[in-house]
Amino acid sequence: MSLNQKPDIKYLFEPRSVAVVGASASSDKVGYKVVENILSGGYKGKVYPINPKGGEVLGLPMFKSLAEIKEPVDMACISVPAKFVMDSVKDCAVNGVKFIPIITSGFSEVGNAEEEKEIVSFALAHGMRVMGPNIFGIYSANSNLNATFGPKIQRGHVAIITQSGALGIGMIGKTAVAHIGLSTMSSVGNKADITEADLLEYLVDDEQTKVIMLYIEGIRDGERLVSTMSRVTRTKPIIMIKSGRSKRGAMAAASHTGALAGSDEILNDIVRQCGVLRAENFQDAFNWCKYFTGSAAPRGENTVIITNGGGIGVMATDACEKYQVPLYDDAQVIKEKFSKVVPEFGSTKNPIDLTGQARSEDYDSALAAALHLKSVHSVIALYCETAVFDVDNLAKMILENTLRYRKAGKPIVFSLFGGEPTEKAILSLRKENAPVFEDTYEAVSCLGAILAQYRHTLSPMETPADAEIPVEKINAILDKASGEGRYFLLANEGQRVMELCGITIPKSSIARNLEEAVKAAESIGFPVVMKVVSRDILHKSDVGGVALNLDNPQEVMDAYEAILFNCRKHNPRAVIEGIEVTEMVKRGTETIVGARKDRSFGPIVMCGMGGVYVEVMKDVAFQAAPFSRQEALSMIKETKIYPLLLGVRGEDKKDMEGVIDVIVKLGSLVRKCDRITDIEINPLTVYDEGEGVKAVDVRVLLSERPQSK
């Protein structure tokens, strides 16, 4: 393999040989534990412990350096003090190592970013990839490789990628207790080189992996992560836990890993659009992982609830609404199929109430009816402990029905509520991997997760939308601003950018004296708006630099003088280039549309409810670019402005396609013009369908230097 050529990610998970740099004969050392786990895990490849003092560990000779090994090594785990890591990486280059998991901490997570960059730069220049630093290692069921210093790992079908080493080790123990087997366990740590996206490239085609769980604190290379997750979720579910939701949490995450936590609102919207299932906590994440590995994919969304208690049935109904689980509502079919198994004083509505007199055979009959009813696609079975139920048959009834449903390929969940006999049944059933839960909401959330994945896999793959952007003409405007030392565009410059992109703006003209102001107003037509044009005054309204609804020449003259007086009073040194005279835009539905280069995800777009209350209402949604027109529409649907655009209280439907056009154009603009970091139209006034939209106020911010692609 030539220098700078990246090795196949397969050899990270399926290495033919492994070196442990920093191996030790002392059982309390990390290097000892890694060697011990590799040997006890059943790894069949060659293992080379490395220690400059030589010696032996667990029956293997310890080489003094990688140079003593005469064969190429696919992977070298480094566990030496931070000051020796660079020398170890150089030794790896001599040997031709492909992957270097660096367990050692003490780099960017504690402010030592420069040395971390040097290590990665050297490794990449010599055809090697770095995992970490600051990790606990890697596990792969495909090669029976446990190159971690954690506990024994149970083999299975869940792949976990974690940024936190300590939480990762804890997750190994937690999954074992929960009877969840792992296909891989990867610790990415500081993500100086290898990121989640790299690992997902392997996992998407890994037959051992059925579901993927991510624990993320900070985002690196967000554009690639979004693209990769969007592709992976078409075939395999991804469950994500992202810490750093709060401001303090984001600060803690950044200090922990040296990576940006990013805006939680942006992340939440983007991962949902990728088809990723975001869990609030580890309990939900583990429940979903286990359910995905043990349940068949649904063939539809119709769900029935079977219960022996009305109250718990109502709770399940509430949970179904929360987790978007549609309840089957064909009352005639339900009555016809379930009336034979429901007492006269029970209910054949959905939830189907077997009443408190139900015994195990009644559940068997009702569950059999649901199983054989093709129009029912999934079942929620609820049990409240009663004096008449034959509790000794509870576990047997649930396990037998679980097996029947799995064989038939129909999802089912059970929620049990009761005392000691019920708790004992739950414990025994969990050991058998039955989908049984104490909490009704936990049970329904699992069904909600599998249905969300079902909907995502059925959604069509849309072609990303693009717009023609005259980059050279726009760059000329940006050059002028940069030449004047500005990192924003003046109002007239922003409007010119809109014109070049084909976005309608109000009629306007720049006046430099009273006579020009009156002529401009008469040409545009009354009423008009007047605004100061000055690089030194950004917030025009705050200083009296705006006048609205001017109906005649006298009002225009008065407003002209008042604006100049107010602005000079605010900043006597302000350079005023003129007064913009603009048409008074007729009323419509006010939206906000914007685009920016996000530090975590790259180009993103935003839309929502616009106007003066936008920061108070905070009714906006985000989408990573590029995106399709359908995805732009989906983003609009996530906001409260959507029903207003559909038309309310007898109003006509608004020009939704016009809004989507602007969203697409701003997304293309911010992707193609490197120096534009932020662009915001507020308000973008939307008129009735077919009448278009109008960008009333435009704000464009620039970077100090061109952005790297």
C-alpha cells in the first residue's frame, strides 16, 4: 500500500495480526488486560505484545519494539504514556501497521491538541489510520477480538459506537445483564481521525450487525456523518444518544472530548431527517436495541391493545399517541373477530378489554385472534395482576405467544404490572429475551421505534434539489464588502444577491438627497418604507433608522431628515451612504428562511414562523444541505407556520412552492459561495398560491476568509 492511501476499514474489525504496544506482565496495568482479553476472547490471529523491557506476558514473549516483528501487523493498540505515543506511532509506520487504536489519554481532551494533530498527520502520511486517542479499545465478534481493557463481552447482533470510554465499559456490563449480545464495541474517544462515519461504513454491510447504537458527545465531520447515517438507516436502524443538550452539558461535553457539542435543536432535526432514532436515555436505547434484534419488521402500522384493565389500557393509548403508534380503528372488524373472546361486560373497542376476570387461556384466545387477523400488524398486550388470574401460567403464556408471533413475523410487546409473582415472571421472561416490560410507556416506545424505522425504509429516496447560482457575480459583491473591511453585506447588496438568485424583493432605490428620495417614492408608488444604508449601523430599527408606511412626498421628506438626525445622534462618525426607499409590502404570511454554515454539520437551512417575534417564538426547523424538495416540505411541516400556509379561517392556501423555492436557493447559495456563513430572510412574506413570495429584509454575514470545502 502506498503512502497516503487509506487502508480498508475491514482490517480494523478483522485484523490478521494485533500488536499491543505497552503490554505488561503486571495484572493491574491496562496493557496486561488488553492482552488477556485478546487471548481469552478466542482471537485466532497473531498477537504481539510490545514492551521495551522484554519479558513475557500470559505465556507470550514480549518484543522490545515493533521492529523486531518481521511480519506486517494489521493493528497496533497503543497503551503507553502520552509522551511516548508519537515514537510508538513512528515505529508502527516502519512495520506497515494499518490501524492504530490509541488507548492513551492526555491529548485534545486536556488541551493538548497540537500533539494529537501531529500524530494523526504523521499516521495519515504513512498510510495508517488512528482510532482515538482516549479510548478503551475495540471489540469485533467477526474476529473474536476483544482488544479492550473492559469486562468479557457477550456475542450478539448489536453494534455500539461510543465516544465515552468509561460509559462504554459500563455499557458492556449493562448489555450483559440485559442479555444483549454485541457484534462490535467501538470506542472513538477524541475522534482525531476515525469517526463514527468510518465505522458505519463497515457496519452497514456487516451481516453480524442487526442494529447500531451511537453514544455521541461532540460532532466531527458532521456533513459526512449525516450522509452516511442517511444511507445506513435505509437498511439498518441507528439508535443515538447525544449528550450535551443543555448549555452546561454542551460545555462539559466539549471539555471532555475537545469536540463541538453543537446546537441540540439542529442536531435533533437533522438526525430525525436521516432516519436515526434518538433515545432520551440508555434505558430506552437498550430496550430498542434488544427489541430490534428479537422482533420481525412490521408489515404495516395497525396496532391493537389487548388488556385486562381499563386504566392501563388508557395509559397505553396515551403512550401510542406519544410514540406515534397508530391504533387500528375498524370497529366492525374488531367486534367481529374479538367478540367471542371478550365477556359481555368487556370492550371490543381498541383497547380490547378482557376485564379483570381474564385468565391465561383468555389471553391465548385474544392473542391468537390478533395474530391471524391480517389487517392487524402489531399487538400491545397488557396485564394487571388480579386475584383470579392463574399467575403460575403467566410466564408460560407470554413465552409461548412470543414464539408464535416471532414465527409469524408480527411484532408484539407485553407490559406487566403487579407484585412479587409478576416481578418473578418478568425476570424469568427477560432471560428468555421475551419483549416484556414493567412500564407501559417503555413497551410502547419499542413498538414506536420499530414503526418509525419501518416508515423510514418505505419513504422514497428523493433526488437532492439544486438551484443555479451565479457565483462569479455574487463573489464580486462579496469582494467589494471584503475590500472595505466588512464581514456583512449592506441592505442593497443583500437585495442584489437575492435578485441574482431569482428571489423576488420589494421595489427599492437608494436616495442620497431629499429630491432623489421623493422621486424614488413617486416612482415606486405610495406607501413606502425608508431605511438608512450604513456599514456602521446594523440594527437600523433600534436607532430610529427606519420609517414605515409613508403616504405622500411630505412624509418622505420628514422621514428622510428624521432618519439622518437619529443616526447621526446615535453615531456621529457613521458613514451614511444614503437612504433606501422601498415599497411598503402588502400583508401576507410572515415566515423566516435562512441558511448557514454550521460548525458541526456544514451547510444547513432553516425555516419557521417569521416577523418580529421569531426569537421569542423559536418556531423553526433545520435541515442539512443538500436536500430534496420533499425534505424541504417535511421541514416546513415540523413548524407551526405550516397550518397557516395551508390556509386557516377561510383563508386561501399560501404559495408553499414559493417558500420551497427560496429554501432550495438559499441552501445552494450557502454551499456554493464559500464566504457566506449566514443568510437570513425575515420576513419572507408569503402570498396566496400562485402569487409568490417576497424577501422583505435580508441579512448576509461573511467569513473573514474563504471556507474550506
